[in-house]
Amino acid sequence: MSYHCFHNNNERNHGLLQNILFIFADMKRIIATFAALAALIPAFSQEVWEISPKDYEISNSDLRKAKEIIKSNPGKTLVFPNPSEGAQWFPEASLGLFMHWGIHSVAGAQPSWAMIKGYRWNGGYRTRKEYYDWAKEFRPGEHPFEYLKAASEAGFKYAVLTSRHHDGYALWPSKYGIGTKQYLGGRDLVKEYVEACREAGLRVGLYYSPRDWHYPGAMPDEEFDVATRGQKRVLPKDNDEQYARFLGYVMAQIEALLTNYGKIDVLWLDGMGWDGIEDQHTEAIYSWIRSLQPDIVVNDRWSNVTNPDDPNGNGYRVGDFTTPFEGLKPTYSPSKWFDHCHIWTHGGGGWGFDKTGSFRPMSWFMEEFVASRSFGGNFLINAGPDKDGRMMPGFYSKLDSLKTWLAHSGESLMGAEVTPGVRFSNVPLTSRGKDIWYAHLERGFKGQASVLTGRQPKSVKCLRTGKDIMYAYRSGVLTFTLSDKDRSFTDDVVKIEF
């Protein structure tokens, strides 16, 4: 009996020991699995910004297109601005909405420039790893462009969305590079935007940066630190071939944007460049672009690389319209067609999403808008959506104010013509033909307005109130004063008819 019990106890003990050994073995396997996963975590977290050359391997046909551009002679000189009838809407458009939107919107960071350590325009330094990790959190909602309809109703005529900024993240499933193909299951945010523009009645514009700071070999590590940025580097022996491949990649992306979405009205480029390459084949590229979209309007930033420290760029201006007033109020008319782009928000995020939701006052907006139109340009004002593709409430309140102002004084700016001459007045002027001038009394203006008309006006009227204004006309000079009760201190427009 006792032996039997002992035997049974041994069996139980043996079984228990086996179970314990199995548990230890399982635990060992689990620990090993966790260790393996832990080892992979850095790789996964860096996978986004540690460049995979395979993402940028272009086909022979796309490489051949680039080499044909490099060798080509465009032949007859292109005419700028685009003389096509379908492009003539641009100079009268007056007001466009610029949207910088992408993975940077997750954190409300400056697009792309946030990766450059010590750069004064980066809006707070983020490492490349941190910056590109935002791709995992960029998950826009199903209806991200509802604000386009509101903008159209308020008076905007066209929109321009950043299809890809310098960071290289494409908002469409590009066959080359990184973007929604890898991180949003191939969702096409560009298509959604284009369809929303058309539904809202807005002309369709796409921003595209030929520069790609994620592209293999395009930006060495030194370029991401302002202390070492701009240092000369030894170019590889096959640099010309590498440039051709880069150009082929860029052309393939542009071709996709200009052939997959129907008519595109504006292409807003932002600087082509490759170390050691001087000739960017600008005329050939613009000729090729027009072959894809004959009515398109393209800016001057293919060869004219522009950065926040130098809005005037460091190349020569070739394009249908010029862009010398990035963040600067226009002071002259630089070309027949131009746009003036500026940032509407001012609480942070630069050109991207501003987490504070604060917008500059309407008095500021009107001063910039008046300056643009008085010299014959369009005002392209930027407001960055959040990561879901939505605007902050302040955006809609500003649209309401703009809509109210345009209802009574919009004729002085929307489609209006240039100033008859800045020397003719102590306030900004716009016009309609020879017989209608508009005098703009802006926020800071006080006292008497003086306009050298050289002829007696038939009427002088405040557009906001509809009231006739008492005036004096002597020796070709028209003078008048708006009383405080007739001032809104935003932009009070006086219409002068001859």
C-alpha cells in the first residue's frame, strides 16, 4: 500500500516536473519571441525614414522619357503666359485657397522644414525619424474637403493642394516613392480633393515639389543640420545618371497627376534641383507639361528654387505666372500674371496646420488682398487642414466675414484691374476700365484721401454704405474724408466714377 502510494506519488511528481519543464520551454519561446520583436521595433520605427531604394526604382520607359528631355531642344520658344483660351481665367480669378496638408498635419509642424535642425523656419526641431513616423498617424476622415464648398461660397475661385511636399509623402498611391500606397492602403486623397473642388465649383490646382528629401542620395545627412547645411560634397562618378533617374521619377509623378484626374487648372511647382546639375531643362519640361494639359497654368518654380530665407529664389523665372511675394506684401507688378501667397494662421505650424486655430485679423487679410489686386496679381492665402482634413472653426468665421465684405465691396477686387498708378493717390487704388476707380481706405489710414484723377468725377460713393461722399476737386486732385461713423477700419472702399 505504501509502495503503491509512493509509486503514484512518483508518477505525479514526474508528470508535474514534465509540466514545469514544458512551461519553462514555452516561457523560453515566449521570451525569445518578445526579444525578437523588441529587436525589430527600432527597425519598424525607423522603416519610414530609412530610405528603401526599391521604392524609387523606375522603369526603363520612365528613365528613357527623362533622358529624352535632357537631350531635347524644345524648338520654338514657348509663349508665357499660356495663350490658350482655357487659361485666360487666371488673371481675373483674384482669390485662391492654398492648403499645405500631409503627415506634418498630425503634429501641426512646419511641412518638411521641421526636419532641419537649427533652421529658423522649422517651427520646432523634429528628427527625421519623428517626422516620418507621423505617416502612421495620418488617417484622414471620409469627408476631408467640406471646407472647399464653404470657400467657394465665400468668394474663392480656385484651390491649390500640396499633392507632395519636399518630404516626399505623396497624397496619392504613386507607383514610385512613399505615400498613401504604403500607409493608407492605396487611398487616393488627390482624387477626393479634385472631385470636391469640382463639386464646389472651384478651379483645381495642385502643388507639387520636384524636390524630395526622402529620395536616395538627394539629401545627405549634413543637409538636415543648419550647422553643416550647404557644405560642398564630392559628387559620385555616375552623378549624371543618378540625376536622370531622379528626373524620371519626378516626371512619372507629374505625369500621373496630370493624366489621372481630368483637367487640372494650376500646377504650382516648388523647385527642381540636383547637386552638380546646372541645366534643369526648364523650357523642355514646360513644353512637355503643356502636351499633357494644354490649358494648364504653371508657376515659375521649376528652375527657380525658393526657400523661406530667399523668397526671390536663386534661379530664373520661367512660367505662366511668377511667385516673388511669398509671405511679402506686393509692392510692384513683377509680371503680367503673378500670385501672392501668404499664411492666414499665425499661432504655429507655419504653412501647415496651426493647432491653436488662430487666424490673422480680417484687416490684415484685406491689406494683403488689396495689395495683390492693385498690382494685378491673385491672392493665394494658405490655411492648413488638420490630420483629418478639416479646418478649425476660425476658418469658417473668417469666411463669413469675407463673404459679408465681398457682398458690398467685392467689385473693387474680384476681377478688378490694376491701380491706375500708385503715384496718383495716398491710398491703394484698383480700377475697372478707364472710368471707374476704387480707393481703398485701409485699417491704418486716417485723415484725408487724395487722388490725382485729372478729371472731374461724376460720383464718389462709399460701397459699404451706398452713400454719396462729399468731396472737393481742384487742379486735377480729388480729395475726400470718411467720417468715423462711415469707417469699418477693415477696408472701406470709395468708388469714383467718371
